[in-house]
Amino acid sequence: MRTKIYYMAALLIATVFAAVYYFNTDDSNNKIVCQSRHTLLHDGFRLDSNFGFTLANDKGELTVHAIAAENGVQSQVGRVINFTYVKNNDVYILKNQYVEYLSTDNSKGSNVDFHFPAFFYEAGKELALKIEYDKYHNPVIYLHNMPMFYCKRYNHV
């Protein structure tokens, strides 16, 4: 009798794990995790940035760490933008849900946000991206049909 209970318990546990595995909605083949560096120069303004993109299951996160310099004054940018997105083929429409300013971000009094689309600093704003893949299957992220971010790494997480 005791052996029968052990077998039933093992069968129940195996069934639960199989159900969780089967009904898991996480499709790792559609997950994009990458990093990219970008430098912007515009009329004496310089922004050296590191961007971290994570997109999966209609939501994502964009981490921005940057140093801005203008007229000899430097500011740091450190923020995490949480967003949802709608995908149509290789075009993604991202909608900012909220921005978390990290403790290192002291860019409030600078012109940094002037050089970013509103998506980077204002909840509810949208940004359209196009993501294509190079011959090595690395994502290349386009803004306004211009390649802006060549991803250093592509992972199936």
C-alpha cells in the first residue's frame, strides 16, 4: 500500500511538471536580449551611451547608461524604461509604461532629453523600431530606417 502511495505521488508530481512545461507561454525563440553602444554628436553635444534591450512576450525593458557632455559640463544618464510592444513582422511599436531613474542619473538640468525621443523619458509615449538580423543572426535595430543599434550579443534566454 505504501509503495502504491509513493508511485501515485511521483506520478502526480511528474504530471504537474509536465503541465507547467506544456502550458508555459514563454517562447524563448522570440526573446531578444542584447547590448549596444552608441555615440551621438550634435552641435557641441556628445552622448556616449550603452543600451541594453530585452524584449519578450509583448513587454520589455531598455536600460540606458550614458555620459553626456556639453559646454564642458558632464551629466550621467541612468534609467530603465519598461515598455509593452506590438509586433508586426519586423516592426515593433514600443509603448513606455514607466521610467525608473537610477540614482546615478543627474541629467535633469541638462539638454539630454532634448536629444532623445519622448519615449525615453515620458510614460505613454511610443517608439517605432524595426529589427532585422545580420548574417550571423545578430539583431540590428533601426530607427527611422537608419541602423542605430547593432547588438553585440543575441541570446535565447
